[in-house]
Amino acid sequence: MGLFDSLFGKKDNGSDSANKAAASYAPSVKGAPRQLYFLTDTGTAKIGHRLEDADKNVLYEAKVTKFALVGATGMDFIDHEKGTTTPHQVGHEINTEYHSILIDDHSGFKFDGEDIWKHLKRNGVAIESSFMSGKPLWPQYRVYRDGEELALIQSSGAHVHEEDAERDGRLAKMIPVRGFFHIQTREQNLDLLFVVAMAFARTSALDGDGGSFGLLFGK
């Protein structure tokens, strides 16, 4: 409890500790390689996300249960492979701009009361960002969990499935769309991987610190 709280009688109810403990993830389990597709709802304030397989079966998704214009939005995270539902509190995007080449911008949101990028690091996530080969405008993210590779997340157009992308015009194939990704992984437990993809889908961040300079310098 800080000096201000002591002087004015604000009670420390342990909410910060509770928030930090709110999200727990299944241990990493590796299996056969698989290609997954991450999609984001567009055209609505109630943004949801889903992770599909090549046959468009929804494996994991986040649905809004209680939308809030100010403060956190309630969302159910549904693991269709395991038949489980976990509620989380997801805040709106917060952008902090710094006008210095020495200090990167920061784009993030609160996840169960904690900055999403701090939350991921606390859960053993490290991210290397770079550009896709032959596509200088298309970011990709190599994701590690506790030092072991978890997945490669690559930018996509709005039509993430290959058969749908064939209908895209030439311009659409040149420009990546925020919130849509191809994911290559051997991970069988998708809960933490889904939150990593959602972190990039809901922010303007281009690296694992919530900034943009890291992408330019291969961070």
C-alpha cells in the first residue's frame, strides 16, 4: 500500500495480485505440425476472434459477453477441442506515443487488469518480429514459450484461407490486414497461443514489447 493510500484510508484488497493470477495456461504439449487460421470480427465494436483449422472448424474463440465502452469488456474464451470456457476481462486499445527515436511507442490493452505484453512475458512468452520473405510490408512473429518455439504467426489478408484468398484482388494480396494471421505450430494446447495472436490483433503493436521499432531492428 502506497503513502497516498495510507493517508487517505484506501484499502488494499489484493486486486492486483488477483488479476495477475487470473489467467493460467495449460502446459505446452507438442504434436504433429498444423496450419491454423486466426480471424477477427470486423465492422463491429464488439470485436471477437476465432482460430480455425484448414477445414474452417473453429478450434478456439473469444466471444464478447458484456461489452463496455469504458473499462474492460467481458469475454468468454472457448476451447472447442477441450470443451472448456474461461471468462476474461479485456480492455480497449491504449496507445502511448513518444516523439523520440530512443523511446518506442507503446500499444496495448489490459488483460485481466494487467498490460497484455507484461502478462505474456510473465507467462514465459518471448517474441521475435521480422518481415516475411518477399513481403516487406507483412510482419511475422516467431513465438517462444519458456525458451522453446511455440509458433510462427504470419500476417494475412482478410481472407486467411487459401481458397478464399484466391478471390482477393491484386491490391488486397499486397496489403496485410490487422487481426488476420496464418499460424504454423506443433502446439496442441491453444490457450496461450490464442492470447498471443489476439494481442497483435487488438493493438497497433509490431513487436513483443507493444512497440514498433522492434520490428525494424529484428527484435
